[in-house]
Amino acid sequence: MLAPPPVRVLLAERDPAVRARLSAILGEADGIELVGAVPDATAARVTLRRRLPDVVLLDLRLDPPDASARRPAVVALATFDSDTGILRALRDGAAGFVLRSARPRDLIKVVRLAADGHVVLSPDASRRLVSAATRLSGPRDERLAAVDRLTARETEVLAAVGAALTNAEIAERLDLPEPVVRECVARVVRKLGCAHRTGAGLLAYERGLCRPGSGAG
């Protein structure tokens, strides 16, 4: 059997020391091809057009590159003091976030999950995200109320999405066929009015359906 193609990753990070560290981690990881490590959004746009990455690791301080011709998963690179920026990035369509100081195994898992279209809430940052989301959204948020109207099965699936499980892992946890899980995830995302499953996963955290730190790792 042929090995699957590597996940192509573009790294856009202003800090040269952080860029060097993350480049070294990604460059040594099996199944990952680092197609570029750039310091700004302009260089990111050029590399995005030329190298067609699957995932963009993007410094939260940089503007997202125009991806009209190609829509890779964008993962925000964050610090512990960037709660508001993280939430804004997620609600604007980012696939998730990871701390710049993430352990190599967590960074690599986040990249692979993002490439597969899954929620990417790294465990070392999720506690802060839950706190910030609660402060900014409040208990009357319409989408949080929509969580309470889900069926018991849909709530179980949402909790698993919030825990950053893949469809296969959810299927194993709930003893369901994977196609059933896939359909249920899509239905939950639609019912909650989210653009993608990462947004639904964030709501699971905000509603207390999963423990902070239960994601990748």
C-alpha cells in the first residue's frame, strides 16, 4: 500500500526564534512537508499561491493571507495573553489554534488534525480559551441555547467534537458506524449555526460539555 502524501505546511511567524523552533519541529516530523517558513503576510501570500499548502500555521498578529484560489486550514499561533484574538480568529473561520510554546507532539497532532478537517484546540491553551469564551459570550448566547436543544446523541457527539476527537475516534467511543458519526457531526454544526466543526467544538467548551485540556495531546 502506498503511503499517504505528506501534509504540506506553511509557517508564517514574525518572531525569528519561534519560527526557527517550529520549523525544526515540522521539518523533522514524519508525514509533514514544510513548504515555507516566512515572517509576514506578504511572503505568506506568495508561498500560498506557489506551494499550495494543506495547513497554514499563522502568527495571530498577521493578517490572514488571501486564499481565494486555495483554502488551506488556518491554525492560529497564539500566546497565553491572546484570548480575544484567538476567539476572533476561530469565529472568522480559523481551524483552531496552538500555542507557540506547544510541545512537538502537540504541534504535530494539531497540524494533522487540521489537515483532516478536525477541531484543533491544543490542551495547553484550552483552559484560557474556555475562560475567555465564557466572559465574551455570556449565558444568553443564542448558539449556546441551541446546544440545549440538541438530542442526547447529538450532545454526545458535540462533546466528542469539543474533545478534538476524529470521526473514527468518536465512532469507537460511541460504538457507531463512522458514516453515521459524519452525518451527525454535520447536522450538529448546521443546527448550531456554525461555519465548521471547530466553531461547534468551541461551543462544547463554552457549554461545559468537555473538560478543558481534553483535546489534542
